[in-house]
Amino acid sequence: MDAALAPGARVVVAMSGGVDSSTVAALLVERGCDVVGVTLQLYDHGQAIGRKGACCAGQDIHDAARVAETLGIPHYVLDYEKRFRAEVIDDFADSYLAGATPVPCVRCNETVKFRDLLAVARDLGAGALATGHYARRVVGADGPELHGAADAGRDQSYFLYRTTPAQLDFLRFPLGEFSKDETRALAARFALPVAQKPDSQDICFVPSGRYADVIEKLRPGAGEPGDIVDETGRVLGQHDGVIHFTVGQRKGIGIAGEEPLYVLRLEPATRRVIVGPRASLGVTRVPFDRVNWLAAQPDAAGIRVAVKLRSAQPPVLATLQLEGDRGAAMLDQPAFGVAPGQACVAYDGARVLGGGWIARG
């Protein structure tokens, strides 16, 4: 048995108010652990009251408290609004202004959750921090490894690739072997008040899905108009701001042609959106930087891996090379819609080896 999750061991559970983290808390209570629930208030509570479907604010904080009361465990709410604004929301806005397509859930896990909250868990005398992520922590010959979830359809390991070995030593993912249906069945068995609560579908601080509205509010003037041009530079039309576009986008461009047009790249400095046919989107080399690596360093020849280039896309085969905190994945087949700001995450089977942020070629 995992000593950190043994009966009597203190475990802090990151409780978002959703069914997944609530079920984790219930499972650990049933096991006999000394469970402490902690919820992070990450954005404006007043604006969020009564809104469901977005973690860490308003109704969700209330739901986490109800679950903790049901389970008979202590529950604390920590105000991390300033940290979340600085580390996640501002980074999100600035990335779009720079023509990138950020992944704020990765940034949130990397900073306020697995850096700051983990420190709180240690201060509370816990031996582990447990979360509701669908991923697995597997102890290998050289220590804990990060693996994808048993249910590939729910796997969240892509969002956890920036976890460090030291953090992985302290983290636990009790739902890694379960499907979502099994989790909901457990929640019902435990009579949790959130057993039937819908999953969140949007970025938590963009519950409407209209991220451009958030960016324009945070960065007035971000929606400056510019030209939509083809690969030769010929002007095809105008747009209301590069923040409304991402590489690989087809719908909503507003330009009709003989064949469908896709966003090929963004040039924030000139406020140009370059569009072209799908064939022009294909790339076989994906550069990335700010590498976080969780396995043995590959030699100069590189290693064979599968890489995920977006969270919802299946992995593709590649040869990966690293040099310091930068690297590149040479893909066996062209990939389409590879966007700077997304993550390139390398896998060996189910194991996450590491990765980095996709950079411009």
C-alpha cells in the first residue's frame, strides 16, 4: 500500500467543487486517511456567484464546502486571485497578443496548483496532495513516473507535463484507473451532493467561451484591425484583431474562396492574418522551448516517441531531439494546425517523458 495514502495518513485534496475531486476525497476518507480539503478561489467571487460549470469560484466553492460537510472533513478556501491573475490570466492575454494560442490549464497546474498549493499541503503536515486529474503516477525503477489515464478518452496527462519529479513524488491521482462513468457511480454510492453535476466545458475564467472578450477587457486596444492576406501578401480582406484567430482555424475567417482557407500564421507586429489552403498548414518539424523533462535525457541522435500537439488530438510518431531547454520533434507524417503556444508533449507508450511550448519555426 502507498504509505502516503495509508489509513491515518494526512492527505490534502484539491477540491474544485466538481464530481472528480469530490470523489477523490470520499475515496480517501473511506480508506481511513486524515483528509483535509482545500479549495482555491481563483477569480472574482462576486462575478461568479451562482454560476456553475467553472471550477474554483462562486457556486463551485459552495459545492466543495457541501461535499466536505457530507464527508465530515475540514475544508479551507484560499484566496489565490492575485496569483492566478498574474500567473495564468495575464499570461493568457499576453500570449494571444503575441499571436500564440496558450493552454491556461497547463499554466494553472504548473503554478498555483502544483507549486503553491503543494507547499500549503506540506505546511499542513500532509504526506501527499491528491487531485481529481485523470492520470496515473507509476513508481518505476528510477522513481515516480507520470502516465496517461487508463481511460484514454479522459486522459489529462497532457495538462500535467510540466510537473517536476519532486512534485510528482508528492502528488497522487486516485482516479487514474477509473472511467468517468465509474467515478460518477462512486460519487452516487458515497451520496455526494455533486454526483450528477455536469463537467466544466470551458476555460474556467472564460465560461462563455468568448476568450477575445476577456482579452479586450484585460488589454484595451487588443482588437486592433488589420489585413487578411494570402501567402503572397495579397490583401483578401480585413479583420477586427489577431486575437480572434488561431493557427489552423477555418471557420469565422470571413473570406470566401474557391477552396476552404485556413489560418496559416499570425503576425501581431503588422496585424496581419495569413491564410491559405490546408496543404500549406502541414509541418513535419515542430520546434519547442522551455522544456520540462521527466525521463533520462536522450542522446544527440534523439529518441523515437509519440507526441501530442494539442490536448484533443491523438499522438503522432516522431523523432525528438533536445538541446538544453529547447528541442524539436521531427514528425513521420505532416501535422496540420500546429499552433505556437500549445504544448508538444512526448510519450513512450503511456508514459509522459516531458515536453515544451511550441515555438515559431
